[in-house]
Amino acid sequence: MTLHVEPAKVRSTAAAWDTENLHLTAAAKQIIGVGTGGFTPAVASLVGRFIEAWEAIATKSARSSESQADGLRSTAIDILETDAKTDFDASLALSSIKEIR
């Protein structure tokens, strides 16, 4: 079994998660900025709780998106460093193989 990772694809996927984080962070700020004015006191209380709940969900989702992006970048770096070390080790091994007569 062979594992093939395309670093460019991992980077673009991490960037997409970064973008998702930015969108969700902006949404959370917009949600919390919604007022309860225009509602009766009984309804305003419910609207306030609804706004707080959705802001919390958006904020948590933004953090998860950023964590996903960070994890992808970290994994890509680990894979590239391992590949580089393996290539270096292989070149050392190949350079030490000589025909003995």
C-alpha cells in the first residue's frame, strides 16, 4: 500500500479551512451585533438567548475550522520533512554502494 500526499492540495485545503474560519468569525460578530429592539419584553428575552446560542455555535465552529487548518498544515510539514529525510538517507545509502571486485 502506498500513501500519496500532494502538498499543494493539502495547502489549498488548509487555506479553505482558514477561509471558513474567517467567514464564521465574521458571522459570529454579526450575530452578536443583532439587537432585540422591536420585540416585546417577553419575546426579546427569547431572541437574546437565541442570538447568544447561535453566536456560540458560530464561534465554536470557527475555532474548529482554524484547528482543522492548523492540523492539515502540521501534517503536510511532517510529511514533507519525512520525505526530505528519506530522500537524504536514500542518497547516502546509494552513494555508499560500490561494486567490490
